[in-house]
Amino acid sequence: MVSADILERLSTTLASRHGADPSSSYVAKLFHKGTDEILKKVGEEAVETIMAAKDGDKLHLVREIADLWFHTLVLLEHTGLSHEDVLAELARREGISGIDEKNSRKEQ
């Protein structure tokens, strides 16, 4: 079984790409291009994930979700957040009805 430590290792790698030469790293290039380019990539990967799911090819779907997760991690790093922020939010929601959780956001 693959360990969830991969998220920590990826986050460390992504953080190290800040300020790196854009010609030396794909992630450094995304950071250099800025928020709009990163958002574009997240959107593209989301669409590709949907299309892979519609095709029914499980391996293709897993690969597209990996791309989506990766680019989402890039977005988190770019905005000063991390996978730990998302995991904390998931932990907060654990055991709460999805309906109740969604309704609680309307009150905020």
C-alpha cells in the first residue's frame, strides 16, 4: 500500500520550486506564470478527469485524478496553503452529514 507520506514529500518538493528558474522545472514555470495559469491547469485537469470517468477506463481515470490532485497541490502551495489544511477540513467534516455540513456554510 502506498503511504499518505507522498503528500508531504510532494509538498516539500513543490515548496522548493518557489523562486526556481522557470526553465529548470515545470512547477517553477507554473509559479512564474502565476495564478491564472495554475487555475487554467486545474480546470483542464478537472475536465480531463470528467472525460476519463465517462470513458470508463479506470487506469485513465486514476492517471487524470493524479494530475488533478497534483495541480491542486500546486495551487495550494501557490496560495500559501497545504494539503494539511485540506486534511484538517476533511477531519472537521468527518462524522457530519453532508447535508448538515453544507447547510452550516450557508449560515457563515
